[in-house]
Amino acid sequence: MEYYKKGKRGIIHTTDYKGKKIAVKSKNPKSEALSRIEIEASFLKKLNKKEIGPKFLFFKNNCLGMEFIDGIFFQDYIEKEDKKQIKKVIENLLNQLYTLDKLKINKEEMHHPVKHIIIRKDMPYLIDFERCHYTEKPKNMTQFIQYLTGRNISARLKEKGIMINKNTLTKIAKKYKKGINKENFLSLTKNI
């Protein structure tokens, strides 16, 4: 196995598995978080059925084997792509977040998902599900809207011709938070 990167709770290596490069995640020995890799494995299995996240491959000896997503981070993607492609990726992300919210699964960290969204061949992948948990009030969509309307990202999107009205979107997001349903979801997508 080859070292790839280290996070607060996990260490990722890459290796060859059945002829393909995969990621293998294990616990960071410095982390005091309990069962995070196991939690991620459990949620990945469920979310793969909804076409969310890297493909789950195995969980053995406290190691999670999953598809290796080779691509670029969302912010870098915005810099290099055109308006049409960026809007498609955002629409796909919103659909994934809506699915998570409907399942009452909170991913966490979507208010600052700098390293949590990888784009491969114009397809966005959410990664890092180790902090996932069930809740009656999921915040995936509202956190991501908060991120999109932040000064940094909204300025980058504006350069690409994607205008985001922070006040309008914030109002719709509040309504969505009170009622996670198709009508409020569509209202959000129409305003991006």
C-alpha cells in the first residue's frame, strides 16, 4: 500500500484491488474519535444505493476499502470550467444533498466542504462520511447554501456568470429547513 493523505480521524493509502486503484482508510492513531471508519463504511453501503459517495468495496480489520476518486476539488473545478458545466455539477450536488436530507442523514462539514467534494469527469462525489449521523433536522442543504452564498465562492461563481442572490437564497433555504420537500427543493434549484 502507498500512503496518500492524512486527515484528523483517518489515514488513506492507495493500493491495487482486482486490477483497480482503490483507497483504503484506517484510523489515525492520534485520533480519539471512536468507530469513525466503521461508521463511514456503514453509511457508504447505504448511500451507494442512492448513487452517493465512492463505491464501498470492503470493511476488514478496521480498514475501509472504497473506490479511489481521482479528480479535482470543487473550488478548483469552478476556476477551470464554464458556466454550463458548473451549473450541472451544482445541480447534481443539490440533488445528492436533498437525498441525504430526505434520508435524515447529516453528513456534517457541508458549510465548508473544501475537501469533501471531488469532481471526476464532470461528476461530483461527496467524500468523507465518518461524521455522518441520523437526525430529525438534517442541515446538508442549508450548510451548502451557506457555503455557496459566502463571499469567496459567490465571487468565483459571479466571474463565471452565475449570479447568486444571497438574500433570496437564504430566505428560500430557511423555508426549506422548515419543510424538506420537493417544492422547497425546486425553489432552491431555480435560484442558482
